[in-house]
Amino acid sequence: MRVRRLNREVTRLYDAEARKFGLTAGRANVLVAVATRPGVQANDLVDPLSMEKSTLSRNLARLEADGLVEGKRVGRGRHWRATPAGETRITEMYDDWQRVQSAAKDLLGALEAPLLARDG
């Protein structure tokens, strides 16, 4: 129960920050993952993002509808990249995201903080 409560508190921090930019924390993470891996296929993001394929697909569809990413069909799959608008959104969010990262580290304490440093 404590772990779930802690998870909810950390999620609230990130979601509140992402909302300022018209995103959820999950969509912000997907946007950054796509931007740092141009041409990536969705299947290659499932593990790094610890996200179910269906959740990732919904997030990509929403980001695409918002004009922040685009998927180009190549063969059977789609290769994703951030649009110029997506790149701009990441730049706009950067300082605030660093601030919320610090707040999350403070909330979790010194023992849990290294977990946040993994993969971004």
C-alpha cells in the first residue's frame, strides 16, 4: 500500500508539470523517447518506457493528433519521429521538467533517487 501511495504522489508531481504543456507525464516521456530515437518503431519503445503496447499506441496516436510526432509507414511498421513542434515542446518543458525531477528526488529520498536517474 505504501509503494502504491508513493507511486501516486510521484505521478501527481509529473502529471501536474506536464499538464502545463498540454501533456500527461506518460505522453511527455513518449515524446522525448521518440525525439531521442528518430525513426524508432513502437515495439522498440515498449521496454525502455516500461509501457504496455496498447498504452504506447494510444499515446503515440494522441501525440500525432497534436502534431508533436509523426509516423511514416515503412513496410509493415511505422517509424516515428518528433515534429518541429514536438522538438519545440521538449525545449519549452526542459527547465520545468528538471525542477520536477528534483522535487521527485526529494520526495523519494536519497535511497530511491538513483532509480530516477536510470534512462532519463
